[in-house]
Amino acid sequence: MTQTTKEIFEKYQIRKSKKQRSAFIEYVKGVASNLGYEVKIEKGSFGSRNIVVGDVDKAKVLYTAHYDTCAKMIIPNFITPKNFFVYMLYQFLLVGIFIAVSILTAVLSSFVLGLCGLDFETTTEISKDIALFVYFLMMFLLIFGPANKHTANDNTSGVTTLLDIMASLPNDQRDKVAFVFFDLEEAGLFGSSSFASNHKDIKNDRLVLNFDCVSDGKTMLFALKKSTRKYKDLLLHSFKSTDTITVDVCDKGVFYPSDNANFKGGIGVAALKTHKPTKLLYMNRIHTSRDTAYDEENIAYLVDGAIKLAEIL
């Protein structure tokens, strides 16, 4: 584990409040400046602040990751990038749980109000209002609730990958690469959306590798879309499977819901686990206190591949 990774886990693993994000920004500025990089902060919508390292206008590839962290959930987010049906089924299940809790709250409140002597019509109206309040409160807490204190995979892994690439990248390759740490991904991709709006040429014609949740799983997925299929051979040459890490550069029937979606040349990079009986690739444990898996081998592998890619460009 590199020194910067140790420091982030010890001091900057929670990056949710404005104060916490500001402290992390200053830390990255210091690290990047000490490594000889140019650093600037670009402000965007909803108070987002993106950390831009290097010259994005000259760079042939952008390595990106979101640095903000999420609210704590009891039920983890569950992502299956190569099976959209299962992914949506799980999302509907979460909504169903919220609705069930709201209905149960309405029933209980109706019972209590009835015991207090209120008439049926009044009891019904109040119970409906309580149910709606509970439902929207749960939705609110998904984004604005107490910070999750464990963010090893989502997305401390992406952040440390970028910092390690920055430190390892040879000086003669630095002009080819720029790094962007996006803000407010968890709230709705606001940081990357603002960056894309401010840099139309990058949005439309630049290769963007977005590292999001890369430390919990031994299948390294590169989620391509129609506009990024041309990079498949380049990625396969730069990131090759090893005895322990399987590379899946997938260009059909795949999606990855992260900042890469805001760029025509955006490619999502994520580590996935395999459900052996069904061979389903999945990600779990994120957004909960169980997000503690940090596979250093994954990070070192991605750093090496990112440097190889830069050398080829």
C-alpha cells in the first residue's frame, strides 16, 4: 500500500460533507504539486468542485474517478453490469421495500390514531400523509443521510488508483495524460456533467477511463459502448489477464452507471465478483459498512495497464 493510500484511509476516507471534500481537495493539490503536476479546481453545478490535474486540452486520455462518498445504507447497492434485467429487478425490490415500510407505517399510525378517538376520514388522511413523509424521508436519506464511514471500494479505490498512476507515470508520458477527480457522482453525476459541459471537445472525442469501484473482485470489467468499441484492441493490449485477474473488455450488452456515461469516449472500469453457479458478474457491499475490501493487487494491476496504454497512444 502506497503512502498516499495509507493517508487517505487514515484521514480522508469519508468525503461527503463540504468540509470533508475541501480537506481532500487540499490534500490532492499538495500531492499533485509535489509530483510536479499543474492542478486547478473547476466549479460546477450544485456546488460541485472537480480536481483537474494536468492539461486536459492536450491529453490523449483522461483517467478519472469520483471522490465524493455516499450516505450509509442498511441494504447494499447491487450492480450487475452485464445483466440489466437483474439490476432493474433489484432496484424495483428496493423501491418495493420503501413502499412496504411506508404502508406499514400508515397502518400502524392509523391504528394509533383510531385509539385516540379520531374519526375514520381524519385518520385515513393523516395516515396517508405520514406514509408519504416516511417514503420521501427514506429517499432523502439515500443521498443526504449520515456518511458511510467505509468507502474502500466506492470509491477510495478509484481515487487511490489515480494517485498511484500520477506517481508512477514516467515524465515523458505526462503530456499524454490528465486526471480528473469528479465531485457529486453519488448525488447524480453532477461533477462530471459540469465538466463535460465545460469541455465539449473532451465530451465528444476524447478517451476517458473512469475508475469506479475497482478493489473488490477479480474480474476487471471495461464497459464499452458503440462509440468506444474502437478502443477495444488498445485496451486488450494494455490490460491483459493474469493468473489472478480476468479482464473482460465488453462492448455489447453491458452498462456501468457512473461518470463515464457523460462522455462519448467514456469507458467504465470496475472490479466484479462471479456467482459461480450462474456465472453472473456482480458488485455488492457498496454503500454499507461492509465496503471494506481493498485488493492492492487490483490497484497495482490497473496502474501498470494505465501506464502501458499511455505509452501506446
